Amino acid sequence: MISIIAAIDQNNAIGLNNRLLCHLPNDLKNFKQITSGHSVIMGRCTYESLPVKPLPNRNNIIVSKSFTGNLPAGCNLTRSIEEAVELCNNEKECFVIGGAQIYRQMLPLAQKLYITRVQDSFQADAWFPEINDSEWQLQSIVHNKPDDKHACAYSFEVYTRVENSVANLIDQITAWIIEKTQGKGVVIGMSGGIDCSVVACLCRLANVDVHLVMMPYGDDMRNTKSLNHAMELIEKFNFVYHIFDIKPAVDALTIPLESIDCSKKSSTNIKLAHANIRPRVRMSYLYQFAQINSRLVAGTGNLAERTVGYFTKWGDGACDLNPIAMLTKKEVYALAQFLEIPDSIINKKPSAGLWEGQTDEEELGITYEQIDSYITNGTTGTPETDSMIENRIKMAEHKNNKIPYFLKKNCNC
Ligand SMILES: NC(=O)c1ccc[n+]([C@@H]2O[C@H](COP(=O)([O-])OP(=O)(O)OC[C@H]3O[C@@H](n4cnc5c(N)ncnc54)[C@H](OP(=O)(O)O)[C@@H]3O)[C@@H](O)[C@H]2O)c1
């Protein structure tokens, strides 16, 4: 969960000349208490304004496109808001700590606000965005009077986001798609499932030119009725579509086991390695198609899948943009209902199509409802299931983290 913490004056001012507006020791204490032990995301200017760098006992994440210097241990440099959010993906609560530019961009992503409201007004050149009543509900307020260490009255206020209506969420996503596609069309792998159907409809709503590509392995989409489901969506919304049979490519890429030493490999590994060829071949088709037509590949993995790493690295995980990457499966279902996606797609069991008859929940041994609950509440309510999810998160680190690159220091050959 992303939270924001800020001290603002009566006019929403937060700073002048890259400094805070006033000194409130109790506010600093409150800030330390709330953010300690968590990741804190800040803009480059706020980082530079810190008297002590990094903020101790916190994972300091700095957002900057231009920063080139060295950062002390305890700091992570990210080049975009998305990259910063990605770094905190598995945390129960992380904090956006300013300044104005970062607050403005991250307010739509936040679920909770910790606001110190200072009962005074100051000269300023940086402001907090408006806290809109229709979006934010005041949960608690603690009033503090001025004293010998605090020149003015101030209150600690906590706001939580008013449950976002689906329409509002769709508006936000379509605006984001418009921004990220910049007039380009998209290509989407169409399995006949709910995630790709939602992404296709969201892109269509954003007025993006959508091409859907179905990539059966032989007759598998026909046998599982996925082809019928996909065609129902295509006909209902009049999508342009293409079909490529991946069987010849997959079969050609499958290493015959008798030709290699498999003594160290478990049968599960062999089964998965072979199954993963399908999404990787699909990825090759999508990127080939996208490049030929100067399109972008839109990804369709949701937050639940990403959290437990339920996707194929360099397969269905590969994309240029993903509008539902931060949505739980429950949210994807809510969007699907709103977008009037055919019931046959909404009601069927989710499957990654790794082999015929495969269903995600059976393969995972965990339900999407449980993963959503872990993401939202930090627990499924059952310690064994929590630890299964935590194991999966750990095992998926290599998929969700950036590739480690060796950084050379002071040596030019
Ligand atoms: N009252 C409070 O609670 C509070 C808290 C924090 C800060 N403040 C105040 O806020 C003021 C600073 O705010 P500010 O708006 O000037 O600066 P800021 O938000 O701290 O940092 C802005 C910088 O962040 C980077 N950045 C912003 N958006 C980015 C993006 N999408 N991708 C990559 N980098 C991005 C850019 O760095 P590059 O230019 O390096 O690319 C940009 O110049 C100061 O006065 C500070 O004291 C107040």
C-alpha cells in the first residue's frame, strides 16, 4: 500500500527554497515514528534537502532522471515513479515523503494520507495538491496547541481513500494508457481469458487502435472453448484479430530430452521448462507483429499473478505497458463486469494455457481470493497459506527484480 506523509500549511504550502516552512519537533518525531522500518520515496530535490542522508532505518528511494552522483548505502536511485513503486511492491506500507512534484504524481496512487496541518500560512514556492473530499475521508484528527517549541497550532490528520468507484478507476487507467501509448496502436495476446479481455476493452476505451492475436497450440484453444470465448468478445466489440498456430515453433524449439544430460533435473523442472516455451513463443509473435506495425505490446498480468510470480519470465511477463499490473484479481473482475465482458469469459476458471486443462489456482495451490487478501490485508487469515505465498514471493524475486549488472568503479581499461 502506498501512503503519503506531508506537513502542509493553511494554503497547502509545503516548502520554500527547497526547505521546510517551519520547525515543528513533534512533527519530525511523528514522521520518524510512522516511517521507520519502511521504504520512503522522495524526489531528487527533497533528497538533496535532507540534513541527514539517508534517513536512517528506512529504505530511501530517490526518484530522478538526472542524478549521476554516488548515493550512500541505504539509498536506491530510480528513474521513474513506476520504478520506485515497483521497488516497494511487496511491502505492506511504503511512504511518499515529497516534495511537490512527487506528491502530485503519486497522490492518485496512494491509499492513505498522513497530513500534519499547520494552522498558519507561509510564503512558499511548493504546494501539496488539493485533498479532494470526494476522494479522501478523514479517519482521525489529533489537535495540538502551540507551546514553547511550537510557534503555531497543528493537527495530525489521517485520511483514507474513499472506495474508488469502478468508473473512476477506468477513467484513470484510460488516461494512463493514452499517455503511455502516445498515439501508437497496441497488440494484445488474446487467450480468451478475463485479463486480456479487460486490457483489450480498456485500450479500446482509450481510443487506442487494438489488434488481438490468438496463438493456439494446435487445437488447444478450440478444445478448451477458449477460441469461442475470444470470438465472443471479438464479435461483441468488433476487434481486429489474427490467429497464429504456435505448434510448429514450439515443437521446433523443444529440446529432445534424450539429447541432453537430464540427471540433475527434476521432472517438474522439465515439465515447466517445456511448458514455458509456449508463452515465450507467443511473446516472439507479439513483438514481431508489434514491430512490423510500429505498435506496442500491452501486457495482461494482474497484481496477484505478479506478486507470486505466476508468469513466464520473458514470456507473458514481457510487455511495453501493462494497464492492470497494479490491480488485484478482484479489481479485474469488477472492471470486467463494468466493461460488459461476456459472462462466458468472466465465469470460467482462469488458466495460463500452459497445457490443456491447466487452471491457475490448481497449479498454484492457492486461490486468487487468498492472494488478493494477502496483498490487501497482509494476510490470508491462515498462516500456512501466508507462508506458501511468501515462499512464492521469494522464489519469484528473480522475475520481479531488475537484472543485476556489474558496476565498474574507478577502472578504465
Ligand atoms: N512539508 C513537507 O512535508 C515536505 C516534504 C518533502 C518536501 N518538501 C518540500 O518540497 C520542496 C521540494 O519539492 P519539489 O517539487 O521542488 O521537488 P521534489 O518533488 O522533491 O523533486 C523533484 C525532482 O524529482 C525528480 N522527478 C520528479 N518526477 C519524476 C519522474 N516522474 N521521473 C523521474 N524523476 C522525477 C526530478 O529530478 P531530476 O531533476 O533529478 O530528474 C525532479 O526535479 C522543498 O521545498 C521541500 O522542502 C516538503
